Amino acid sequence: MPIRVVIVEDHALLAQSLGSWISRHSQFELVGEAADGLEGLKLCMDQKPDLALVDIELPRLGGLDLIRKLFPLSPSIRILIMSGRTDPDTIWKVMQSGSHGYIEKNLKPENLVEALEKIARGGTFFSETFLKVKSAMLSDPDAFQKILSEREQDVLRLVAAGMPDVQISVKLAISTSTVAVHRKNVRHKLGLHNDRELVAYARQWGLDKTAPADPSA
């Protein structure tokens, strides 16, 4: 039986190109495409595919949040993440997502076929770039995930996005005083003195590129 695949990708031309490429290989059966995260979640629940190829940056529900919701509902599904981002924060979030693979959007098409086949057989496939960034991050004693708690990371991401404490408190469902405490603790742990230095640190690790999901998502 062919490997049943869905694609969740909001760029129509890329989704069409991926679908055409996958459909040309008899070992795969393309059973659906979705252009946003909520549509992708419904598609996966309706079609029960063997494997989902998921972009990280999606409208309505981000790719990583889609995966977080999908695994409890369909624990046997295999996930290959696709993205143009390779910053340390993105790599760290992918590592925590439980996904079975990660490829960049500029990889050669034959790499995609290899990744899909390997993941469908129960293995994993992470690109060379992913593995290099992961190795460098895990070996660096100053890497953010070794110093800051998850909540402190969330606050730093939103500070780097330019949000004031009031908006951060709404986004994270915590009080403004708690936000201020986290902000102070982050500066203390990192040895930084002001928000300008916080933003510079966030950019160094890619924390300015991704914001935490809403607690209700």
C-alpha cells in the first residue's frame, strides 16, 4: 500500500509543486492539502494519513501548535516539518515538538523523497543544517535554553517583538507584575542591563523570530 501523505502549506505554488512531486512517486499517495493550521488539523483528522508534511509558519494555527494538538488525537501519525528558518530558537522548538524530521524548503526534491520514505518506515530525517545548529546550541553553555526557564523564554520572545508588559500579560495570561519579575530575572540571569541588550540577545538566538502560542491554543 502507498504511504498516504497530506501537505499543510500556505504558499499555493509551493504546495502545488510539492504535491505534484509527491504524486509522481508510486510509493506515495497524496490525500489532501491544507493552506492553514486549523484546516490542516481537520484534514489530518478526516483523512487519517500516514504522514503529514507541515510548514512551521501557517495562518490561524502555527505548524508547531498544529502538531501539539494533533499528536494526542492521532499518536501514530508521522510528521515531517518544513521551514525556511534555521535559527536556534526554531530548532529548539522543533526538538521539543516530537516531530520525526525537519528539512529546509531549499533542499533538493530527492531529499524530500528520502525524508518521507525514511520517516514513514519509522525512522527520522533531520537535515545537515538542523543537526549542526542543534549540536552547536547544545554544546554552548550560554545557550538560552540552559539559562532561562520556559516562561522566561516566552517573555523574552515577546519583549523582542516589541510588546509592552500589559500586552505580554494578556498574551501569556499572567499579571503585569509577574511579567516585570520575569523580565528582571532574565536580565539578571543574562547579565544584561536594559531592553536594548535583551533584544540583542534575543536576536542572537533567533528568539525574536517566534512568539509563544496563546495559552488557549
